[in-house]
Amino acid sequence: MGRPNHQGTSNLRGGAYRVLKDAYVRASLRLARPVSREIHDDVSRIVERHTNRQMRHTHAVARESYRQVEALVGLYSTLGFTLPLPPMRGYALSPDAAVEIVRLIHESRPSTILELGSGVSTLITAYALRRFGGGRVISLEHDAAWHEIATGYIVEHDLSDYAEVRYAPLEEIEIQGHPWKWYDPSALQGIDSVDMLVVDGPPRSTQPLARYPALPLVGHLLTHEAMIVLDDTVREDERSIIRIWDSESGPFRIEEFAAEKGLTVMRR
Ligand SMILES: C[S@@+](CC[C@H](N)C(=O)[O-])C[C@H]1O[C@@H](n2cnc3c(N)ncnc32)[C@H](O)[C@@H]1O
């Protein structure tokens, strides 16, 4: 049994390799002889597989981060924000999805946008409306604290002419004999026609298929040309909702954007 040959581990990097190499050296010392070729090869394979997976993940994260920064730069340069934006991604809209929403606003010049689930998206939508000739976004917010935060964004950025966040706690509502939690319908008062519906709430933690009620309960307000924009469509729940809407109220033209969390636009 010769000395273990380190070929095959030469492209390994980082902490995982060091930890395993130390373990390997300790094992050799304990046995007072080099560990067997088989053990060495096994350890090398495990380290290599782990390290390669880690490197692929790191590259994917770096690529995605670059894409999001690129989108963010586009938003800043197009919309001329008065103040820095609140943080994006996570619960909030990602920059790549925001860019698509801004493009849609630029293309279709909606007069009334109804948004379900407020936040930085409400702010960006209001900036886009201001930039491209006017209109109004009304955002329903089920959470009292977020209602205050999102209203604060609008006031701070001086966009009250373009956006309003309405507090609409979730209530039990029936659709075809089944109970759902949905925004207090009285929050829709005064809205008689919607050109763009942006569905980014309620959060999925509130119920399975949490956003399904949007179309059954708000669909009657949509103009014939209206578009429905659904965020988070990489998730299985949202994919099911698209299928159900399409079969119950479609057919729709369905366009999917390669945003990090998935963004889908449905039109008649
Ligand atoms: C998916 S988030 C909606 C995000 C919003 N459309 C946006 O892009 O900023 C659903 C709910 O989470 C809450 N929320 C909004 N922004 C959030 C944030 N940055 N972090 C945590 N929760 C947030 C609000 O109650 C909102 O109705």
C-alpha cells in the first residue's frame, strides 16, 4: 500500500476539503500508517462531489445577484427615485420582476392598477405611473403594520397622487360553497374598472392556494383588455392557481417571465 496519491483532489477548494484532509491525516497518524487507497479514494470522491456542488451553487448565486443588480440599476435610471428604495427580494418584489411590471405599465398605460399585497412594489408602480403619464395604483393590505409601513413609503416619496394603500383585513368569504380568507370587500369601494391586477398577496401562510380568490372575487372589475400579473409563479401553489383560473375563467394568453421568483402575465 503506497502513499495516497492526491491526484483527483487538485481541483478541490475551501473549507470542506480542509476539514476532510485534517480528518484523513489524523486517521493516518492514529493507524501509524497511511490509510488505505480505498478510503483515500472514497474521501476524495466525497470531497470532490461536495465541492463541485458548492461551486455550482456559488456561481448560480453570483449570476443571480448580478442579474438583480442589473435590473435595479435599470429601475433607478428609468424611474428617477427621490429617495433610495426600501429593500427588495425575499417577501418583497425582486428587481427583475419589477422591471417587467414597469415595462408592462410603459406598454399598456393602465389608468387603474389594483394590487393585492403592498410594499416596495406599490412604490415602484406609483413611480412608473408618474413617469409614464399618470394613473393610480390602489393596493389592498391585510396587515395593519404593513399598511402603515407601505403608506409611509408613499408619503415619504411624495406619491400620494399616484398610490393609495387600503387596509383590508382578511375575512371569511365563500366561493362556490367553500370558505376562503380574503380581503375585506368594502376596501374595493369606488373602484369600478381595473386595467391591471397585480396579485402578490395574501401570503401563502394564510391558506393553501391563498391567491386563488383574486379572480373569482375581483374579476368582475377587470376591463376586457386588463392584464393579470401574478408574482411567485415558480411556486407550485401559484402554478395551480394559473391552471384553475385558466380552466374556470379562461382561456387566457399566458406569458411567463424568467424572473427569479417567477412572474406570469395573463390576458384575454
Ligand atoms: C408577498 S408580500 C407582498 C410584497 C409586496 N407586493 C412587495 O413587493 O413589496 C405579502 C405580504 O407580506 C407583507 N410584506 C410586504 N413587504 C414585505 C417585506 N419587505 N417583508 C416582509 N413582509 C412584507 C405585507 O403584509 C404583504 O401584503
